[in-house]
Amino acid sequence: MSHVLDDLVDLLSLESIEENLFRGRSQDLGFRQLYGGQVLGQSLSAASQTVEEARHVHSLHGYFLRPGDASMPVVYSVDRVRDGGSFSTRRVTAIQKGQTIFTCSASFQYDEEGFEHQSQMPSVVGPENLPSEVELAKRMADRLPETIRDKMLCAKPIEMRPVTAVDPFNPKPGEPVKYVWFRADGNLPDVPALHKYMLAYASDFGLLTTSLLPHGKSVWQKDMQIASLDHALWFHGDLRADQWLLYAMDSPWAGNARGFARGNIYNQAGQLVASSCQEGLIRHRKDWQ
């Protein structure tokens, strides 16, 4: 693994400080607040460490309650709500400065036989010849704010390759649809739970901003206030986060200063391995000067 990927694996591993109590360090990605994917991945890690290995996570539903501080660690308290015959439920509370910044419920299940069907993978160009987001950022480095330029241009643990690139400083209105290939930038251990933590971490990148596409706006414009409100993630089976995955995102609705987006995640064989939904604040501050 690259050192940045090794660092992300360590970030998601957590420190056990007491029964059902974990601590995770934070990373500063240059945003105004703690990246939501970090608390998603770490919350799932905390919950998974209290469930027997044979039960695999199949869903996670969370709410972002307060902005997190990227300079401080996060404490995760896990409530073992129920262990039934087939399912286990865990409730996780993420805490900073004595206050809850995120809360979620996660459900785990034994593998079993059942009916199967899935939606078809969209027909899009493969990732092989597409530029990465870091390469695209280098092309506009002179326009990036100095405060985050280094963060945008440095090596990333998750390589992301947009199928269609949009100029974030001069976006044009378009369909509320986005496709991005992504994978961990290196080989990960054969630990199925780790690949799901990694997917949870990556699932927050770019999802909400899909709802901005019809309006010709982007997260980089200073008159926009963007914040995730909630996030739901469903795992449909085993996956490899170190192999190419296609994130197919769309936004069927926006209103009342909120945007709603959903995503399907496929492997290169066309298998639907996960799905997500998110609602967030997309406030256009017309009074901004």
C-alpha cells in the first residue's frame, strides 16, 4: 500500500478505549469542517468491532448533527441494541467536545439464500484512460485557493476518475447525473469489513453536489453553503475497494434549500455491490458579497 492509503487504513481501524467505546483520529482534507465520509467509515468500523465476524453489515443510516473539528479525535460510543437470530443492530454516537456530531444505526446479517435481481450497470467509458481528480486539479492549480491547494494536489488514498469532468469555477447547467470511477490506490488486505469501511468513507465524495448540476453551481463558489444532513448506505454483497468501482449518481429532487441525491455502486463485472442516498443543505446565499 502507498503511505497515504496505509494512513487511511489506520484512520479507519480505531483505538478501543473501553467496552463499546472507541477513539479515532481525524484528518484535515482542507474543508471547512470534518469530512463526513470519515465519520461514516469510522462509525461503521466501531459498530463492526462489536458484532461477530460471520454477520456482515448490510445497511447504515446516519445523521450529521454538528460540524466536526478536523483537528481533534472523535470518540465513538456503540449501543448493542439487539442480537437476533439472523440480524444484529448497533447504534453509534460520534462525539467531539462532549457533543454529538453524528449518530447512526447499522444492521448486520448472516449470509443466506434468497431471490436475486439488480438494476443494469450504466454503459459508460471505462476508467483506464480517464484522468484522475488530482490530474484535473493540477490543470487548474492557479485557480485553486492557496489555503487548500496543497491538499487538492497531494497524493490521495482513494483514486477518483470522473467520467465527465465539470469546471467547478465556471459550471454550466446540465442533467443531474454523474458517473465516477474510484478505487483504493493500492492493494488492501483480504479483510471484507475493511473494504466496506473504505466504501463508506468514499461514498460521501461528490454525492450531494450532484443536486447542483442542473443549476450551474458548485461547492467551490463562495455564494453556496453546502452541508450533508443525512446519509444512508446499503451493502448488497462482498466487494473489493481496491478494484475499480463505478459510482452512478443522480438527483431526482431539490427544494427548500435542500438537495437529494442517490447512487448505485457497481464493480467492473457489472454487479451492483452497494447503494446510497443523501440529503443535504444546498443554500444559495444571495446576500453574499
